[in-house]
Amino acid sequence: QAIQAINGYTNMTAEEFTNMVFQKIDVNNDGELTLEEFTNGVEKDEDLMELITKSFDLSNVLKVIQNG
């Protein structure tokens, strides 16, 4: 949540984000994501890949730390 807030991606809660990821890539609907499901799902969904990449980008966090 903190990384998302610093990067400006606060339009969905952590729970909403998690639910969206599961809806998109939990292919067997067992409520669990294997590493294979996650990797394959993200690789196949450009929008999800972009969202995850931006959401977990630590460069802004490092800038905040460096600048005090």
C-alpha cells in the first residue's frame, strides 16, 4: 500500500487489487495462485503487467528515502 501511495496508484485498495489479480489469472479457480499461474497470467495480460510493474516500482521510494 505504501509503495502504491508513493507511486500515485491509490485508486484501488490492496484487497481490490488482490481480487482483481485472482479474477484475471487464477485459472483453476481454487483461490490460490501458483508461481506458474501468476507468471503465465501476467505475461498474457499486458494491462496487468503494466499495473503490477508500476505498482511495485521502488524508484520513487528510493527517491523519497534519498531526499529525506
